[in-house]
Amino acid sequence: MKAEVSSPVRQASAPGLKPGLWKRSLNARTALLYLFPSILLFSVFIFYPMFRTIYLSFFLTDQHGAASLFVGMENYAYLLESEAFRNSVKATILFVLYTVPAGIIISLFLALIANEKLRGIGFFRTIYSSTMGISVAASSVVWLFLFHPSVGMFNRLLSVLHLPQVQWLLNPDWALISVAISTIWLNTGFSFLILLGGLQNIDEYLYESAKIDGAGYWYQLRRITIPMLSPTLFFIITISLINAFQTFGQVDILTKGGPSQATNLIVYSIYREAFINYQFGTASAQAVFLFICILIVTILQFKLGEKKVHYQ
């Protein structure tokens, strides 16, 4: 009679579990073990603050941020009736419209130039991407001097051209544009580097075939470069939109939300409401509103923008 040989899987399996089920359970435990550090970090730094913010948005709080009185939706109703909050929403929308399209167009233009095979082009690639290594605080201080009404370079240039000087950061009509200019300059390096990488991943044989067929530069740009670069452009547009809604450092250093709340973006409004006025409930409601706005914009970007993305 042949001796019965038991399966190694069956020998190792836990009592009462089938081999396949036990193996899946072991794989799940192993996966959770590897994911535990990430889950812990996300829980501490993302999930808990998010749910805590939503919780506080329904309460009045004391100066320490502890919930003291449940008010339901009154914080949200207060925001809808607040003229200051409506102005901050308007300023944020204008800021996004100023920075995102202009920043992407400038970055794409620089990437197209830097993608050419010319002697010494590496130096210009380094210069164009150098803003990635500059902090928001350092760049804002530099721009603060550039925008200075009496010793700033911009007003000195206007004086040389015999043009009227501009109160860049003191005039409500110019303050938001000035902050947008500094933001575009700061973010150009990152967008340029990503777009340049996307351009260098386009196969050369596409351009060679187009040249053989007699296609010019602009035709190649419209029919080859932009369609093949669309995944990278989609990524850059999405990231730029999110970053524009979350802008804070430039506003804090350059204008403090002024003049006349012309640059009081939502993130800076949240900061002032929470850490200057100690109204953590209404600040949390503004944070929830900002989260919903970013979520809606991102969903629309994926629903509408991704349809025009051409993946290789």
C-alpha cells in the first residue's frame, strides 16, 4: 500500500482553514504589515486632521481650539453671509485664473526652447529649473524688494521710461497681480522640468516622418508635440490648480492679505480666522469649503480633461 504524502501547504495551514483560504489570509496579513507604516503616517497627518476639521466646523471653540458649543450648520451659514469670505473666494478664483494658464504657457514655451539640441543648452535648462531650489520665503523677500515703491527695480524701470510709477503691493488693483507674478516665477521651474521630461520621451521617428512628408514646425507642434505631451500637460494642470488654491506663503510675506483684502486668499483667510481671531470653528468651515472646491475642480479635470489625453 502506498504511503499517503500530505501537501506542504496543508501541513502548514492553520486548523480549520482550507489551504487556499489560509494562503489568502497570510497574504493579506503580509500586505497589511508592509502597509502599516504608511497607514499610520496617513492616519496621523492626513485622516485625523481632516476628520477633526470637519468635526470642529460644527462647533464654536475656545481659544485653545477645543469644541465648546454645537452650532450645526451655523458656521457655514455665517460664511455664506460674510462679505469678507465672498471677497476671499473671488480673490482666490482670480488668482487661479492669473497663475495657472500663464504659468503653464511660459513653462511650455521654455521647455520647447530647452528641448532643442543646441550647444550650451544645458546651462539654460539649469537656469530655467533653478527656481525649484528656492523656498517660498526667500523668493518672496526678493520680490518684496523688486516691488518696493521707491527703491524697487520695477518702478526704477518705469521712471527710466518716463512712465507713472505703480504701487505694486499697496494698490488693490495691482496687489493680486503682483503676487501672481511672483507665484508664476516660483512655480515655473517645476513645471518646466516635468514638461521637458515629457518632450524628451516623444519618439524622434514621429518628427522624422513628419519632416519627410513636408510638415512644418507649427504643424508638428499641433499634431505631434501637444497630443503626445498631453499626459504630462494633464498632470501639470492638475497639480498647478491644486497648488494655486493652496497658496499661502507669498501672501503672508508680501501683502498680509491686503490692501483692502484684495489678496486675502482662502488659505490666508483660514489662517487669520484660526490663529489671529481664534475662531477655529469658522476657520474649519472655510477649510472644508476649500477641500470641497479642490475636490470638485479635480473631479472635473479628470472627467473633462482626461478625455483629451492621448496615451501612447
